[in-house]
Amino acid sequence: MSKKILIVDDSRIVRQLAEIDLSNAGYDVIEAVDGVDGLNKVCDNADLSMVICDVNMPRLNGIEMAKIVKQGLG
């Protein structure tokens, strides 16, 4: 079973490039468009191995998203 990675970035191009590289390396990739979407994807995918997150995003930035995830998802 492949490890699952979540990419959180508001840039579609960045998400696509990361997804191509990670998929070619054998990972399953999930994408989120901002921190709020990223939190929802984290909640829906308990089997994530890693989250790659942009810092500067609309609605909820990457630092705040990481804090919420670390605290156990508020």
C-alpha cells in the first residue's frame, strides 16, 4: 500500500507539479486548495503519512493550519 501525502497550496500549478513528482515516486496524493480545505482533507484521511503545506494562503494560512492539526483539529 502506498503512503498518502496531502499537498495544500492555493496555486493549482504548484499542486499539479508536486502531484506529478510524488505520484511518479509511488505516493498516493491528495490535494487541497487552502488551509480550510486542507483541514477537511486531514479529517477525512486519517491514514496520511505527510502534509506538504504552503504558508501564504487565503482563508487559513499554512502556519495556522499546522497549529490546528498539531492541537488535534479544532
